[in-house]
Amino acid sequence: MTLYLIRHGLAAAGLDDLDPGLAPLGHEQAAVTARALRKLTPSRLVVSPLRRTRETADPIAAAFGLEAEIREEVAEVFDPSLPPEERKAIIGPFMEGVWSEQNETLQAWRRRVVETLVDIGDGVGDVIVVSHYIAICVAIGEATRNDRVVPVKLGNTSITSIDVVGEKLLLVSAGSTEHLPDEQVTGVATALPGGP
């Protein structure tokens, strides 16, 4: 079984909005991504509860006639209600770090993401998961045995393919934006909503 991990489209706002939806370009990215996925035959669509992921999933759900399954386990690493200044202060150093040096709360969050993806991938048929930069990086890091918090940079609506074999994640491809026109590739430099 293969998991297709999609990072949400470009958000309409940055850290000052606790739960931003998509910018107009983010909606365009989501529509292009849904068309790019149409060769698949997914059995499920799993989505983070945050607005930008749900809006990214809407055209995918429509394309496949699937109902989005909302799962907290594939949401953001940091609580969206954390004050914006606090999030800004911690996200940069965190992204430059390694998991083995993170506190137990963050390591537990990482384990939960991995366990959830293995569980999701233990069914019948491929699964599309619409999630966030760090959660997708967790899957890539687990699949490649890379301890970096950010083992690769991921653009908005990038597609990462991971096979689930037993209890293991195996990377097929990471962060592809080949389906997007050049002018629609955003978010590679940052995990922050609304970032370049």
C-alpha cells in the first residue's frame, strides 16, 4: 500500500491567524494537485483538522468521491493556539534541529505521527493524506532513517509517496512539485503558513 502525503496549499495568512484558509493561489494549487492525482485509485482520504488542509482536500475528495476522514494525529506539530510571537521564536531553531535532541513531548508527537501513518497504511488500497510540512517530514525521516526534523524541503501541495510494508515506511519519492507550473511552486523555504 502507498501513502500519498500532500502538503496543504498556500495559506491566506501567516502566524497571526490561528487557522488560516487557503489563499487564492492555494486553491489553484489544490485543484491542480487533485487533477495530478486522478491516475490513482485511493480507498481513503485522511486530512488534518486545520482549515488549510481541509480546503486543500476538498477538490481531491470531489475528484474521487471520497469523504475526508479528519485525523488530529496528522495535524501541526505545535498547537495553533500558541501565541504567534512564541511560534515564530521556536519554529526556526526547531526546524534546524534533530529529533533525538527534542524534548519528550515532541518525540512523542513524532512517534504518534509514524504510528498513525503505519496504521492508516495497513488497510486495503492506497491512501491520500493531506497534512503539514513537519508531519510529512517525519514520515520522510522515518522512511530514510534521517534524524533531521527537516530532511527535505517541501513546497505547498507537494506530493510525497511512501510505501507501508508491515511496520515500516519506505520512501518512494519526496516532495514532488512536478505537477505544478513554476509560478505555483511556493512554500519550499518555510513551513510557516503564508510563507514564500
